[in-house]
Amino acid sequence: MTRRGKQSGQALIEYAFLMVLLATISFAVIALAGNQLSGLYSEVTYELTHLTDATTLAPDGSTLSPGTTPPASDCAPGQTLELRGHRWKCK
């Protein structure tokens, strides 16, 4: 009977170690990718709140009329303009 009690205690400790390991890995992933996740979250939030807007935003944040393309000089040399949803991005 004591042997069975030791085995269930061992399983509990292994489970606790597994949970600590998963929490540590999750924290590390969020810490390392935090800026990218934050940027992605803000883009998705913007798109969801502006679903019916016909206007787009230039890379500098100014509002453009529908069908208007911002000048390529808004981007750094070697970058191109890309329309992503309602925003023009320099890539």
C-alpha cells in the first residue's frame, strides 16, 4: 500500500515539473515575440474597427482617398509600398 502512495506522489511531482516547464516556455515565447505580436494585434484591431471605411492610410499616417496610391518617396530607399488591408506599408 505504501508503494502505491509513493507512485501517485511521483506522478504529482512530474505533473508539476511539466507545468512549470510549459509556463517557462510560454513566457519566453511571449517575451521574445512580444513586439511582433503587439504589432499584429494592433493591425487586426484597426482592420476590425474600420471594416466599412473606404479610405486608406499612407505609411506616414495620413488619410488617402479611395484608389489613391501614396508616393514611393514615403518609403526608405530599397523598400516598396504594399497595401495591406486599409494601410499602405513599406516593405
